[in-house]
Amino acid sequence: MMNEGFPGSYHDEEVTFLMRPLNLESTPLEERERSIQSGRRHYSEMIGPEDAPTRQRMRLFRECLESNGDRMAKDICTLAEGMAASAVSGELTVVSIARAGTPIGVLLWHRLRKMFPGIDSKHFSISVIRDRGVDFAALEKIVESRPPESIRFVDGWTGKGTIADELHISIAGWKYAPEGLRPGLWVPLDVCGASEFAASCEDYLIPSTLLGGTLSGLISRSVLPKGEEGGKEFHGCVPLDSLRRYDLSRWFIKVMLGRMNKIPQGGYPCENESRGASRRTETRLCLEAMLARQGHSDRNRIKLGIGETVRVLLRRKPKEILLAPTARPTDADLIQRLAALRDVPVFTEAGLPFDAIAVIASA
């Protein structure tokens, strides 16, 4: 398992996690926030407790799946069309970013196999960590058996473009980077213009955002113990075996495939919806304005877009949430209700360049 990877709670052929299962004690939220904001520890050195989803959260998830599932299905199909059109060697290697990218990667692998059987498709899921970069040990493992030019990095969405930037910076500085390896990010939803290819740039809540490990193969987010940066072993994760009875990973794939199978090949044009440089500039200006307004210098305490806002409400300690009046009513309602569960104030504000913005509270 250590050197060959494992499938998590997915079927063996659907994904290979190139990660190292670790035993790591969870750190309480307040302590994590103090450690991160003081700079004493990097967020990837710690992991928070992950409990079974509550009835309230399950209700929100099912409502989100009902309202946004078809849209997500369309975007996955569009992403697969674009990916197939980009194939140059008769092979595609979907490399999803664990763990938000993992369900997307599984669905893409199924779609590619069904609609483009002439393309040899394989799916791996690896760690990419903010300020720590790509897991090169995992990448080296992939290129032992797959052509570098076949690799497409996949994530669930973009926020500020942090993971997209990490990919470019890491691979540009990797002295062993094989020729033909493309550092661009492929996503169903790109709100900040950071991707190489995006099926959509109009923000909405992707259902898998709401359930974390119980919808992403029963693993934690990536962890990288201090002193192991750049090592020869894979980045780590904590198996969530205690949540097995609540696991919906395979169920979600089955439900989404049912929606995707109603969409014929070519049902949606494989046009790239990423808005590129102009949107990146708009994102930077928004971030700078929010930091000045909040009196912060740490850009990691401002999260942009609906997906990132929901993730903050689930895993961090939010100070407040800002919602644009133009946000889709179903998504805005879900955020309002999730915020109410955490006692987080929500303010509607006109003129926001994103549908939602989360501000993380001081520790």
C-alpha cells in the first residue's frame, strides 16, 4: 500500500490514491487556528477531527444535489469532452488533487471510458499543498507507467487560484520534470481565471463540497508532517475508517453517473470558459481590497467563491460571510442555513465580484 497506492472506499479501478496512510491525532479547531495564524505550524502539519455528517448537513447536501446535480453533470461532461480533444498520445492520465478533486476525477474517468473507449484512461489522486507544493514522489510514480504529456491535473473548483499557482511554481522548479508535462489545472468551475480549462466560470455550489471525506473515498485532506517536505515518500492522509457506515462515495458516483448518462457525447460544446488574465487581475484587486478593509495582511484569511466559503463554514472559524445579491437563491439559502448552524453572521453586499466571500476570524 505504501508504494503502490490504494483506492480508498472507491472501486479499485476508479482511482489510485498515491498517498501515505498515517496515524495522526486530531488537533482542536481553536488550537489549529492559533498555530496557523501565529506561524508556529503549517496547516498541513495538523488535522482536525472529522465527525459523521449531521442530519442538518445531510439535508443541505441532498437539497444541493437536487438543485445543482444536473449542472455539475453537464460540467463534468464538458470537461471530459475538452480533455478528450486535448489527448495527443491516445492516453489520458487524470491526476486529481486530493481530496476535493477526487470525486471529479472518478466521474471524468467513467465518462472518458464510456464515451471515448479509444483513449486509454487512468486516474490517480495525489496531494498538492499550499506553500509546500506538489507531491513529486507521487508524480514520479505516475510517470513510471504513463506518458507525461497524457497527464491532466484536476480539482473541484478554483477560489483564489492557489492550487493552480502551486502546480505552475512546483513543476517549473522541478529539476526532474519530464518533457511534455503540462502544469495547467482542469476544473468544472473556475471563478478566478486560474485554470487551463474550465467547463464553467459562473459560480455555484458543487454538491460534493458539503461532505468532505464521506464523499471523497474516506480519507482526510492531505497532511505533511514537519521535516518531511520534499522527501521520497508520498504526502500523507488519515484514513477515516470510523466513518465507513456514513460513506457515500460510491453512491454519489452512481447517482451522478445516472445524470451524466442522459447527456449524449457532444451534448455540450467543449469550450474553455476560463476567463484568464483579466479575471486573475480582478481577483487580486478584490483580495487586496478585502485585506485592507479587514485590517489583515494574511491573504489566507480571505476565501473567495461559494465552494471556498462553504469549506470555511465546515472546517474553519469564520468571522463573517459576505453574499452578493446576484448569488443563485438556492446556493445563498444553503450558505445562510449552514452559517446559522455555526452562528456566523451573513451580510448581503452589492458590487461583490464573487457570489460569496468568507472572512476567517482571528485566533
